[in-house]
Amino acid sequence: WECFGAPAALFCYIDRDLGPAQWSDVGMYLQTVMLLLRAEGLHSCTQMAWAKYHRTVAEFLAPPDELTLFCGMSIGFEDATVGYTRTGRAPLDETVVFVEA
């Protein structure tokens, strides 16, 4: 895909026979794609809500029957003139428990 000022979209499909463990693999893959996009100066946002509208997306993309829509991702350049609240990150000690062996 190419992004020259215009937004782009990525729709990520997964084989219907794969289970929750593989769904987490897809999440890691998408994180890698998002990091690569940032390295190129682009912003992105995964959108799980697209999975709810899989039939509508399928009308345009015509995926094979053995695939199910995992999520969509918007891709483009940030509009820094838009005022919105950025959420911060929780401190590490609120989200991680270190266990010493």
C-alpha cells in the first residue's frame, strides 16, 4: 500500500481453524507492523470492531471462506492540529508482577 497524505487500511484475516494461541500470534505480528509503520513516520490504530462487521468487509474484499476477519488497522499521518486527550501509560509496577525464582 502507499500513503501519500491519504489514509490507508489493512484488514487482517486468520484461518478459521486456528485457536486463541494463534490469535495472540496475530497480535504480536500486528504490533510489529505498527512499529515498522512508526519507523517510516506513519501512525496506525488497530480496530477490533471491524470483526463485528465482517460481512460488510467481505462484500468488498471477497476473502476465501476458510478465513475470518481478525481486525482492521487504519494507517496514515497524524493530524497534530486535532485536539484530543492522549492517555498515558500505567507504571510498570501496576501492570507487571516480577517473581523471583
